Amino acid sequence: MVSSVAREEEEREGLRGLGHIAFIGVLAVAAAAVFGIARWIDNSYAFFAAYVVVQYIVLGTAWNILGGYTGYVNFGITAFFAIGAYSSVVMYKLTPWMPLPVMILVGGVLAALVGLGTGYLTLRLRGVFFSIATLALAVVVQTLITNWDFVGGARGAYVLRPRLAPLIGGEYIQYLFLVMLGLCVVSLATARAIERSALGYGFAAIRDDEAAAEASGVPTLKLKLIATALSGGFMGMAGAPLPYYVTYLDPASGFSLNYAVNAIAMPLIGGTMSWVGPLIGAVFVGGLQEYIRASSLYTYFDLNPAFGVLITGVLMVVFVILAPQGIVGLFKRKPR
Amino acid sequence: MTGSLDLLVNAVISGLLLGGFYAAVSIGVAISFGLLDIVNIAHPAFILLGSYVAYLANVYLGLDPILATVIAMPFFYLLGMALYQIYYVAFERRDDQSLRGLSFFFGILFIAEVGLILAFGVDLRSVQAWYVSGNLDLRVIELPWRLLVPFALGLVMVGGLQLFLSRTFVGRAIQAVAQDQQALRLMAANPTKIKRIAFGISLATASLGGAAMIIVIQAIEPSIGREYIGRIFAICVLGGLGSFPGMVIAAVTLGVVENLTATFLGPSWAPAVSFGVLLITLAVRPSGILGR
Amino acid sequence: MSALLHVERLSKRFGGFTALQEVDLEVQAGERLGLIGPNGSGKSTLVNCICGTLRNEQGSVRFDGVEMNWLTAHQRTRRGLARSFQLPRPFGSLTLAENLRIPILYTVNARDGQALAGPALLARCLELLAQVGLADKAHRLPRDLTQIEMRKLELARAMAAAPKLLIADEAMAGLSHAEVDEIIALLIRLNGQGVTVIMIEHIMRAVMEFSQRLAVLVAGRKIADGNPKDVVRDPEVVRAYLGE
């Protein structure tokens, strides 16, 4: 919630003044431009790298709806993300003709339902209990999937990537990137729409003081459940294309802690109070990780690939301590 | 029938012993969360750190793992005090605990885990000591030493800390700060200093807990920590925050239930047990068995 | 005519400690009730139980003819039961105007046919702020306010919920003589508009000026309830305040 003079007085100016449809339009144009440039560069690797960054924009935005807006920390990102990924694996095995967008929707709905279930059991209590429950949830979902032979269990599952991209032609990875861009537009637009709506105000009230919110008429449990469902749902949707991206999915990589740390670190570093934060965070941190990986730092210092993610963790802790408002906060004008 | 009765009895008994080990690793969180209301989800990472200390001392210095971690305790204590100081200045004082405090500890957990991976790799590590293998033969039953010793360690730790809390001035001050900080201030004791000491103690227990862990689990690697977050917090919540006896009962209960599940349904279901216990407790009786 | 608020044999325990013991209280529509009692007598606990922030073990709360026991706090607020908190609890990341937006969005707008939106909504927020003298700080954050201003915001937020019954929990603590008068006048004006008000206070002057009826709570029990002038002369009340 950009709660300063900026909102009421500059409502008409710039990006802030756009209605929802217009905003989606702007994002869609930007996304199309990004895709067009990528297509023109025509470098497979660029698509793979860009996919990851856009995926993290979605994950970070999803986390932020429950975390930054409502104040409830979800540590079980891997659970929701993997539910999306593995529901795609199941559909790939049972109904391989299913178009990817449908798989994404199914993954999202499943993840949202799990989020609702967990939330219903734990959201009536203190926020910390919800957070701990999400941590345990991640381990449990991982256990369940590791024991499920149909999706390959511990050995993993192979998914064949179609050779040709539907609709647009070219390599399939381009299609994956396009789909993820679309999901990104939807998630950012949703986050922004929430921010300005009664729902968003309700979330902010819960975050700032839940008892006072309740006393002011805010149906806190209902709103928290909505936030959890939305958040989990988008995470599931972000995970659904993953099997096609990696072609080999095993629990060790699907449930990698890296996803969780990045999904939390990026909004915290970018800024949790608005939809812009996760976007900036994903681009900044994702770009940084990519740079470290691609640069000669690794070979020069003989570093483990885990180093890039370690830097992210350290950055997160530093930002949480020193810059609680994130990058967005560093650049925000102080209200008079 | 005797076959499966034997199995049942064995499962229950080793579950009880396992419970003692669980108490050893949970006592730290019983202090930091139960008494200080600090959600240190990074605690298992420090336990693992203790395990690696035991490993290094054992392999390179030939030291007994428990002895090594006892020697390491003062360092863990100091580390705990430093960590609390950062937490206090950054979060508690600003009264901004929930989101950022949790993220802080999550970050610490992650950094510790990756740090351990970078330092030691993902290979399994274990220690050598006389109690790592072999059983205590009581004729009626055989108790594996590798469970028995950590069980004893756990009881000693809990018993010792309970005595410390009730008999010493600092211990009683810690109990006081858990209940009423304002009153403590009026008694001219500094709550922040007391909390710092308590948090230091919490982390010091992680050192010994680490020895217990590597003895029981035998083969440790950095990602094991995460499995224990759910277990430890399930135990503390089930036992009731602020109650050591409750925590022990909960630890033993969880040990037995988990072991029974592992024996009759398969070991891979064990992590689900603690989650189930946690959820049920939160849904039915969030104050736990003996909670305030 | 049945009372607007009917509290019957309300009891609340915290572990071994009994905070409220079989408290009976009736408030008629349009009344101005004062509630006093020494510190720790359970006044805030009573408010919390009436409003649903805490669950009472025993007894019932009937508001506007409806049994409240199974309703959550926000449901009770929507039905017209609002309160201000003794220690102000503002929404720290929202401006003052936005702070008032919350109860309007979630209480007033939830009632049929009354929804406010856009400029009308903002206007209402500003109007309410003006009533407590905070209109010039409408776009500031609560952390820029003095303690006293935060109390006024707290009151304004309760008023924003357009309640039938408003419980003002020690809203005047620490205010100057003039400011106390301001708040009394505000509450009387509110009462004149048809809002029933329960004033919980330590400032006897305010309570005497304001209340049509006075109730006294000591150690979790109601020991007096009636005409203010009679109540303050009641020997048990005097003893409770001045000690043996």
C-alpha cells in the first residue's frame, strides 16, 4: 500500500492512474515486446534464462500477496510449486494431449485447495503457527511425492518436450516462455488490482493489526483464506510448466530450497508493499545470480554453484535488517 | 503373533528412546520459543553445526563426540548471544517481529545449510565411538546404545536446565522475563540481558543436540535440518509452550507414534507424522498438553 | 422494551484467575452509561467479551435482540457494536484517512443500501477526522501523531463503523482539561444522533458529566449500578476506590 501523499494527489498521473484493463494492456504490450526481442535474438539459452526470471516474478508476486500484503509468511513455497509441477506430470502421463494452459489452471486450482486446507486449520491462530505449518507442509508434500511411484518417486519422471511450439512455431521453449509471460501479466495485474481494492485494504489492516481489523468489521479469517488460496494458486500455476522446462523432474530438484529462498528473498529485497517490489526483486536478484553464474567468478575462485544462491540468502538477511522497505523503499519519496 | 507383538514392543521402546533424543534437540526451541517467544526456525541448522563439530573433532582429533560438543558449548553460547543481539536491535526493538523476524531466521537457516554444503559437501558423515553400535543386553530386551546414550543425554539436559531455571537467580529471571517483563524491570534486572543469556543457552543446547543427532542418525548431511523443524515445533507446541515436562512428554509421544508408523507403514511416512501431530494439536488444543 | 445490550451472568477466566464473575449489565437504546472501576477490575476484559475479541466461558451477550455468543468480533461490529481500544491500535502503514476507510468499507458498506465509494468515501473519512480535530493530518501516518491524537483517531475509527452502540475505552486518559471537554461534547453529540454510548473512564469529572447511569466494576464483579449521584456515595464504591 503506497500510503503517502502520492496516492491521493497523483492518482491521475502516470502508471498509477491507469484503470485495470488499461494496465493489463500496458503489461501485455511490454510482455509482447520482451518476447519479440527474445525471438529476434533467437538464442535458446536466453529463453531458458529469461523463463527463470519471469517464473520468479510470478512466484514472488504470489508469495507477496500473503506475505507482504497480509503479513503471513509462507515458507512452504516448494509444496505449492511442486503440486503444480507434479499435477502436470500426472496429466502428461494420463492425458498428454491436454494443452499447457489447462494444465496450468489445474495445477493452480489444486495448489489453491491445499493452501485453503492448510489455512483453514492454522489461520485462526497466531501467524507464526501458520508459518511453521507451511514449513512442515513442504516436507510432507515432498515425502508424499517421493513415495508416489506413478510420478516416478525418488527416481524422478521424464517428460518429453514437444519439438515444435504450438501457435507460434519455433522451439518449444519459446512457447513456455510466452506462457510464463502471460502468467506474469495476469499475476502482476491481479496484485495491483488487489492493492487498490477493498480486499487490499482489508489485507493491509490484517497485516498492521489483526485484532483492530477484526474489531473494525474486517472478516479476517475469510480474507486470510482468500489470500492463501490466491497465493498458493499462483505458485501452483508457476510450477505447472516446470516438467516441460526441465524434461526430467525429480523431488530433489523439484523441491529445491532455492525456490523457497528466491521466492521470499526477491520480494523482500525488491519491496513488499506493492506489486512493483517482486518484479524489481526478481529482475535484480535473478539477474545477479545469472551474472555470477555466467561470469568467470566461478572458475576463477573455483566456487560451487550454490554460491549464487548463498549470496541471495545473505542479501535477504541484510535487506531485512537494514532496508525493510526493500529497493522500492530506498527510492520512495518521503511523504511531507 | 509373537512376531508382531515383539515388533510392537520394540517399536514402542525404541520410540521412547527416540523421544529422549527428540527432547535433546527440542529443548533449545522450548527456551527460545516457549520462554522468549522468538521463532528461531534456524535452530536445526545449529544442531547440525553441532553435529559437524562432533564429526570434525572425532575424525581429526579422535575426541569423543559428546565431549567435543561439551567443549564447543561456550562458543555456541556466545554465538547465541550475538544472534540475539542482532535480532533484538533489528526487530524486537522496532516491534516488527513477525514477517521480518521469521524471514531473518529463515535466511539464517538457509545460509547455514548452504554454508555447510559448501564446507562439507553433501556426503554423509558419521562418527566413531563405542556406543555408536552394539546393544545393552537386559536379557528381556536389547536396547541399542546409539539410542540409549542420546536418550540419557536428553534427560540430563532437560533435568539440568529445569534445575537451573528453578534454583538459580538467572534461571528464575528467565522464567520471569517469560511471564512479565515489566515486573522484571522493576526488580532492577535488565530484561534484554536476561533474554540474551537465555538465547545463548538455547543455542548452547544445540551443540549437545548435535552430538545426539549424529549418534542417533549416524549419517548426517546438511539438508537433514529442515526435516527437524516440523518435529521440533510440533513437540514444543504439543507439549505446551513454557513447560519442560510437557515438552518431554510430547517428545516421547512423538517418538513412539513416529516409530510405530515407521515400523508398520514404512519409514518414509515418518515426516508426515510430526506434521499431522502439529496440525491436530493446533486445531484441537493449541495450548498443548501442559501449556500455560 | 428490551434493552439494546443485555449482558447476563458473564464470566471469564484466565487459567486460575477469574477476571469476570457473573456480570449482569443492561443498556437501553440511546442511553449514556458510564463504567468505572479500579485498575485490574476487569473493565477492558468485559469490553473484549462483549465485542467478541475474547470468548467468555459463561453467560450471554444479547445485542439488538440477537445472541452474540457465537458471533465473531467482526460480525458483531457489522451489527452495530463498535469499540475503541484503550491502547490505540492504528493501522500503521495506512494514512489517517485510510485508517477510517477500513471500518467504512467493511462495516457500513456491508450493510444493505449504504455503500460509499470513491469521492463520497473519502469525504466521509475527512468529515469524521474533522469531528475529532484531525482533518489537517488526514494524509499523515499514525506514527506522526502524538499519543493524544492517536486516541482521537481510535475514537474516530470506532465512529466510522456507524455503530448503534459505541464503547469508548478510556479514550480520555492523558488529555488536557480542554481536550476532555472536547471529547465529552463529541460523545454527547454522537449520543444525540442516536448512538448509545458506554464510557469507560477514570476521569470522574467526565464520567459524572456524561453518564445518565453509572456502573462500577471491582475485582470482576459489578458492585453498583444506578444513578451516578447515588452510586458515588455508595459506601462499597467509596471503599473500593479509597481502600479500607
